[in-house]
Amino acid sequence: MIAVIQRVSSASVEIEKKIKASIGNGLLVLLGIEDADTLEDIEWLSGKIVNLRIFDDADGVMNESVKEKNGELLLIS
């Protein structure tokens, strides 16, 4: 399992010129999964993603997670 994570102010997925999903401030996650990945792998990576401290706090330091910012997630697999 591998993930590419990008902090975004907005993101969307368009299929056949129709928006299928969109978010505001949050994380865009491009996820690759293989047959050997387990539920444990999914739980570990999910926890890691939502707890990444990559959003600025009140002092402008990257010290808050998407959970703390009440941000959104857009997962593309």
C-alpha cells in the first residue's frame, strides 16, 4: 500500500465531464492498494494520514492535523 498525500484548499474528481466528488480545505490522497495489503495496513495508514501535522497552527507553524482543522479528505484509489 502506498499513498501520495497533498494538502489542498480545494480538490475535485471529474469523470466524463461530471464532478463526482469535491472537497474544500483538506487532504487529497492518491492511494495504491495491492492484494497483500491487510486490514491492519489500512488502519495503520488511515491513522497516519489523519494525524499528519501538516497544517499551520495559530503561530504559522505546521503543527495541526486535518482532524484538528476539521478539514476534508478526498481519497482516490
